[in-house]
Amino acid sequence: DGGITQSPKYLFRKEGQNVTLSCEQNLNHDAMYWYRQDPGQGLRLIYYSQIVNDFQKGDIAEGYSVSREKKESFPLTVTSAQKNPTAFYLCASSQRVLAYNEQFFGPGTRLTVL
Amino acid sequence: GQQVMQIPQYQHVQEGEDFTTYCNSSTTLSNIQWYKQRPGGHPVFLIQLVKSGEVKKQKRLTFQFGEAKKNSSLHITATQTTDVGTYFCAAMNRDDKIIFGKGTRLHILP
């Protein structure tokens, strides 16, 4: 089955700790994205990557970091510098970054920082 | 930056009634995409519109792209409980990246 997996589904961390969210896809897509979703805010782009070893900041990149060492994987690290990290995080992929390509979303990770 | 505005933010309808959500932009859009997110789920792509005045149908769902390519609508005829969720529009900005509206949350009253 082709798709995108995110793990874990729920994640709890203490304030001040860095945490890494996993995202893997087997769709052979070049582009991958990370979004943050808060109630009433829609989807806000954190980072995106067009190709291996390349990534670009989105609208709310501060306090986050990513890597793209493999085509299939695009992990997101929520650092202690992120002031309000509790949110629902969605990973997505598409064939290309160009917006004419539909995006396929993973099931999401709900992060709660205590 | 460029934004797409969605209205209404929330909509409650009786089962069997129709529902419409609107997506508006102050600038001309290259395309518009619509996604549905069920409660507790993730967004799923529904459709893409590219041409001015384009109308596409998927069973009880009708999607329209305005003649000026500045607005779009999603209309659901005779809503069912399976239609519950949040509907997002998304469009390409000047940097050729997708930007999402804030969504319209549809609640169906039995």
C-alpha cells in the first residue's frame, strides 16, 4: 500500500525538550511538506522540501528544523525555541512542489507539551 | 502575503439540507484545490479547478471556479452525516506554493 506514515500519533513532552516527529512516504514523491494545524487556523506551512538535501522555510519556520537525507523521509524537530509547540502536525507529499499537484497527507501527530 | 479567505467558518445544517462554502481571493488564482478533513482525520484531496468558469461535479458535490478566477465554491446537495468535516480550499501563491484557507467546518444535525 502506498502512502504516508507519521509516528507517533500522540506525543507528550516536557517544556524545554526537543522532539522529533517522523514522516515517511513510499509514493516516490519528490516534494514533502510539514504543516501545523491549530483550531480555527487552517494549515500553516512550516517547511517544505523539493528534493533530497534541500529544504525551504515556510510561513512559520521559527523554532523548527528539518532534514531530507533520503527521498522517503522528512523528519521535523520541534525545538525548545518554539514558544507554543502544542498542536497537530501534518506531513504531506506531492510529485512536485508546483501547486498543480495534489498533496497527500499523513495521519498526523498530535504533540502536547506539558 | 497572498491569502484565500473562506466563509463561513462554521455551518450547521439539518440532514438533507444543502450546504455551500466559499473561497475568495483579492488576486487572480492559477488554480484552486479543495480538501476535506473528517473530525480527527487528515485532509484528503477532493478536486482541482484550473479554468475560468469551470464547474465539476462529484455525486452530490459541485465545485465552481469563478469567471475572474478570484473565487470558488463548493456546494453539497442534500447533506448526509458522512459529509461532516472541515472543507479547505487551497490555491497557489506568487511563489508557486500552495496556501490553504482556514476552512469551513460543517456540522450535520440529525
